[in-house]
Amino acid sequence: AGIHAQLYVEPRRKVRRSVDRRNHGGSVMSGPLTGLKVLEICGRPEVRSMVHYMAERFQQGLRQIQEIYPDWFVGIRQDGVVMGLEFNHPTGAKIVMKHLYAHGIWAIFSTLDARVLQYKPGILLSPELVDEILDRTEIAIGKAYAEWKAMSRQAVTA
């Protein structure tokens, strides 16, 4: 059995070490260290500043897309760079998700409400990549809108 250290943080922010004598193949030891490094990177002033910029830019860009498709793209829920995009169909997010995938963007519908797309671009993006993601999102939402309109026409004629 191997011996490795695990780090944890108590509520008073004291870092302590505990020794675990079970054999975990070495991966448990790197997990907490990786987590601490990720927290350190996320706390850097330049990363925090960029996240604020991205949140504002995504809000702007998504509102512009919403203005193009107001009867389809009906809501934006946002907390920083974690967003929910709401569509005017019981499974609208599934339709948009398919078109986003086709354009290289990973997003997934909410299992609690398939009208809402979970849109979480990440925090380590350049301004150019933010704009590219918004461009691809606009194209995907436009294609999903066209699909929704075609479905609506078929339902009326049926």
C-alpha cells in the first residue's frame, strides 16, 4: 500500500495534511494539488479581470442575438460566465444544442427544463475567441430558429 498526503482546507482557512495509507494508484495525490493550482490561477487579477470582461461581452452579444430572434430566443439567465439561454419551445434547447455542436460549441440542455440551454464557455478565453464563440452561436441559433419555424409550419398544415 502506498502512502500519500492529502490537503484540505478547514473553515478557518488553515491548510492541513493528512496521511492516507491506502493505495489509490497515485491519482488521489495529484487531485488536491491540481485543485489548489486551479484556484490559484482563477484568483489571479488578470484572470478575474478577463472573466468580468467576458461576462459583459457575452451579455452584450447574446442580447444582440436575442434582438434578431425575439420570438425564439426569449431569455438569458446569467451569473458571470455561467448562462442559461431560454427558447420558445418545450425542447428548444435541444434544437439549439444540436446546431451548436455542428459549429464546434459544446453546450447542453437543462434536464430540469429542456427550453433552457446550459451555456458555459469557460474562463480562459481570449477576446478574439469570445467573439468567435458569439459568431458561431448566432449562426447556430439562426439555424435552430429556421428548424423551429419549419416545425411550426408543419404542425399548422397537419
